[in-house]
Amino acid sequence: MNYCLAQIIQFAGITDGEDTFWIQILVLVVLGGVVGIGSLIKTRANRFKTQEQYQPEGAGRSHSQRGRPIEAVKELKDKYRGIFLKTAQPKTSTEGPTFNFKASDAASEGKQKNEIGKARDRDVDSGMEILELAFLLGVVENTKSDDKNNVMIRNLSFNELLRREQLAAVDSKALNVYAINDGNLYNKDVQCCAMKELAERTKIRP
């Protein structure tokens, strides 16, 4: 490049007249352009060098500074997710039988009855079995009243005779009333048992 400039200057000195003036101006322009281009190239090279020297540290710092809040957010998400999963997990059922409240209530009632009966010498365990057969037969065979309470008492007495297997002692006319069940006063079980008993009595006849 320097050789080319020297040749241009030498050529400018050889020529004479007006051409020399324009050639000198051209040489000056070329020299200014070459100097400007060279200075630009140098400044660019210096900038690239400085950027290469400082870029890794700065880039690392900016990357680390940007990465820190993201990592903190991820840690918080993981913590809350773990807490939510722990609370959302269903409680494992403990092995062994569950507590039976009905059985405990029945046992407590039985204990109370026994304690009351022992303390006062009273029978609190017996039921309808203490009723005499004659009383039950009188209630069952008295079928005239259609009162709701009387019908209920007759049903209970009929079932007690059936439990004792003493339905054979009931009069056939009374059994006929229960079998026909006029007015639907008795349930189907009472009606069926009355018809069975009448059927058995029919078989026994010679």
C-alpha cells in the first residue's frame, strides 16, 4: 500500500501544468481516504478486542443475575407443590375393626336394665311371653272392633301365638275373619298364616 502511494506521488511530481494541480488534489483525496479507512479498521479491531476481553464476565454475570430469580421461583413452586401433595393425600385407614356405636349402645342399655332389675328385683327382660294363653286367645278372637289400636293389639297377639306355635288353639271362626281380611285390617303374613291353619284343620278331618 505504501508503495502505491509512493508511485502516485512520484507520478504527480513528474507531470506539469494544470494536470499536476488536479493530480495533486486527487492524491490528497486518496491519501485522506486511505488514512480514514485505516483508522476505522483500527478502531473496529480495538472494539472487538475489548468486547472479547470483557464479554464473558459480563455475560456470565447478567446470565447468573437473570437465572437467580428463575431458580428462586422454581424452588418456591417445588415447595408449595410438595406441601399441597402432602395435604391432598388421603389419610390411610387404620387397620382393625371400626367402632360399632350400635353394639355399644345396645350393650349399655342391657347393662342399665340389668342394674335396674338387680337393684329393684324387677323383671325388665321378659316380653310378651309372660301373657297367658287365655288372654291372648281372648284378644285374637274378639274381632268385632275396627279401631286402629285394637287391630294393632290383635296383630301383636296373633304373632305371639304364632311364635309360640299355639295358633291351633284359636277358634276357627276367628281364623276365618283373619283369612278373609275384610277391610284390609291385617297384613298379608297374618292372613296367610290363618289360611294355612284352616287348611291344616281341613286335612285332619276324616
